[in-house]
Amino acid sequence: MSAYEKGAVVAERTVHVTRESLVRYAGASGDFNPIHYRDDVAASVGLPGVLAHGMLTMGIGASVITAALPATARVLDYGVRFARPVVVDPVDGAELAITATVGAVDDEAVRFDLTVKHGETTVLVKAQLRVAADSI
């Protein structure tokens, strides 16, 4: 059985996302949708500004918990619901605040629940990552 207790905060981190982060992610992922780097295109489709890629936001969330786990940790599954977009200001960027808590523990897995916010807005909901209990 795992040493993790339900409700325990396991990791917290704030990650600064910049327009450069979006360009780097676009290159790595192949997602060159212009809403992720051109203000004029984002505005033309009714968006409040250039948006961070949803999968980038999801990956940043997961990275906070996986960095806090031992290298032996085996992720069984990870899922989120995208609630709100992350608008990345051309000068100031955007801050993502992530908190990972233990959501459930059983003989097979430990579920970590992630809270991912941009300012006061929760951007990912039902963000849950399960890790094999015998690997941590």
C-alpha cells in the first residue's frame, strides 16, 4: 500500500507561459493553428487573444506531479476536461498555478487531483492522474 494519504498536497508550482513557449510547443507538436500565435487571427474568430494550446496546459499540469514522484512511478492514465482557455499576453505571458493533491488511494493506484488555474480562473477540471501504487 502507498504511503500517500488522501487530501495531502503533493506538489505546487506556478509556471510562466510566454508566446515563445507557444512557438516552441507548436514546433514540437506540429500544431500551428494561428490562434496560438497571431492576435489578428484569434480576434477574427472571436477570441480574447492568443491562446495556449490545450495539450500544452494539460502537459504542464501533469509535469508538476510527475516531477514530485520517484523516477519509478508508472502513470496508468491521465485525463482532464478543458474548462477555460489560457490567454497568453504578448508582453506579460500567463501564469499557471498548479496544485496536486492525493484524491484517492487503493491497492492498485494512487489518484492525484490537479487544480490548474490562470489567475482566479480554473482552466482544467476533473484533472486526474493515476499512478500504480506499487511504483511509488
